[in-house]
Amino acid sequence: MNIAASHDHSLTPRAGRLAAELDAWDRRTITLAELWPLFARADPASSTRPTRRLDLAATIAALAEAGVVIPSKSLDRSAAPPLPIRLTLPAPTATASAAELARAVPWRPELAWAATAKLTVGQIGVLQTINGWLRDRGRDRDVLPLRERSLEVFGYEKRLDALIGTSLFGPGRLTLDLLRTFRAHPPLPVRHVGSGPILLVVENADTFDSLSRVLPGTATNVGFVGWGAGGAFEASVLSVGELPDVRDIAYFGDLDADGLRIPAAAATAAAAEGLPAVRPAYGLYRLLLDCGAVQPGQPPVEPQRASGIAKWLEQLALPARTLLVNGQRIPQEAVSTRVLMDAAATWAEDL
């Protein structure tokens, strides 16, 4: 089936959008059943058209011409026209055909760099979609949160999340300012418990509640206690800048692989934003190691990897590493309200 790509080296907007969807696919093959939802995102209007199957066939043919997909020889003949039951996606590389496609697009000035950049066909599809958005909405001055903008531009709220870490973003390329968007930091639930400069972040809700009740009656330098809500803290740490007078971030979580990975990732994010370092709440971790019952049943962690995971705990890294290697953990709930009250003299001085 000959399509425009074979004559004028251009992709239709529909084919470009599907190429962009396939660029984000996490496997090298995709079945026809898996392809239909991607096609619906790339071309929402097709879902109500009687030519939906014909449209997909033409789009697959266009992408095959451009080297984006390799259709299977086996066909689904349950309706006309027949469609390949599976597509294979070559390794994403810049190719001569992709360069021809890029040169054929009438790029907006903001995207003129795309004509000479080394891009995959999928990346060209992404940029074509943004190119159309800039053309149609370029005069709008509204600034929207990232996922709202992503839904508007791509019809899928998480597409920009996946693109930000790719080579399409960077100096002289795509930026959040160009797309008039920003990352909305999820809120960090906090309670004011004192006048000190420390924000103590707690992984789980019950321990957050216990510390919220115990800290106001305990002599510490903690001004706020925050609920990290598990892995959510990796993103909500960026809201710490909104808290007044916080100059130090201490963290207390479970002694297991996830419980140590979360604050380490949050520490990296905080450093990138110029926020205070996310460090261990040593007194509480020591108390947890002293009084917590070790739970077995975790997947043992290879020693070298365990050392990397436990590294964030610094002076307490060795006992944490031993737990990981042995397939064990200690939940922070072992430091209960009663334990906190009875042992305040041992943990409160070392936050």
C-alpha cells in the first residue's frame, strides 16, 4: 500500500502521533490487541469512524515505509482489510529516512532545530504534534500544570512525564517554558509540632500520627513532622521549599529495600532543587534497630546491591545491609507511641 511517505517523505499527523506512542512502548513487539488502544490515543476521532480499521492499516503501512515497524506476515482476517497480528519495533536509532521526514516538516521557529537533529521517527512524531499545538495555540498565554498540558497536546496526561528525560528536552530544544507548563509538586502533609528548624518526615501514617502526638511534649529541634506517604515523598519533597524556616530534613522509614530507596531518591531530588539534604533521623533508626522484631520473608538482596541501597543510612548502613542480604526487614511501626514515650531520652537528642 503506497502512502505519502513513499513520495514526499512526510508522515501524516496521525502516523506521526502513532509513531510517538510506539516510541514510548516498553517492548520490542506489540500485538494487534495492544496496538488498538495506542491508535485510539493517537487518533481519538477514529473510534467513531466506520473506516477505523482501514485508517489503522494505512497508518501501519506508512510507519512500515518509514522503518518504524516491521509488520508480521501473519494477518488477522476477521474483518477487512486484514491487519498484521503483531508489529516488531526496531531499536530506536536515527536513520536516513527519519532525517528526510524531519526536513519535510514546515517547523515552527521554536522547533527549527528538529530539521537537522539526529532523531528517530517516533521523536519526529512527538515534535510534529507539538508543532501543530504551537501553530494552533501559540498565541495563548496560559500556563498549565504538566499533566494538564500533556493531555491537551497529546491526549495522554503522562506523555510529557516520559519525554522530559529524553534527548528532546534540553538547552536549545524543548523546555517546560516553551510548552508553558511546570511540574506541580504534590503536597507534603505536615503538622507543626515545635519551633525548631528540622522537618521530620515519616514514611507511614501510623508512625506519623504517633510522632505528631509525642513530639510537642518532647524537647527536640523539630518544627514540623511530615507524612511521606511511602514513595510519594520522592516527588513531594520538592514542596519543602514552601515551609517556613525549615533548614534541615530528617527522614524515618522502614528498614527494608523500599524504605531506604525512597529517602535516597528524595535526597537526590532535593539536592537538584537546592533544598536541604534529606538525611537519616539517627535516633529513631537506632531505636528501631534496638527494639524492632526482625521480620523474615523478603527477597534476599545481592551484597553489592545491598551496600548501595543501605549507603544512605551512613553510620547505620552496616546493620541495614545485613537485613537486606538476609532477606529481612524491620517495620517502623515497631517504634510505637508507647516506645517513643518511654525512650524519649534516647532518641530525641539525635534527630
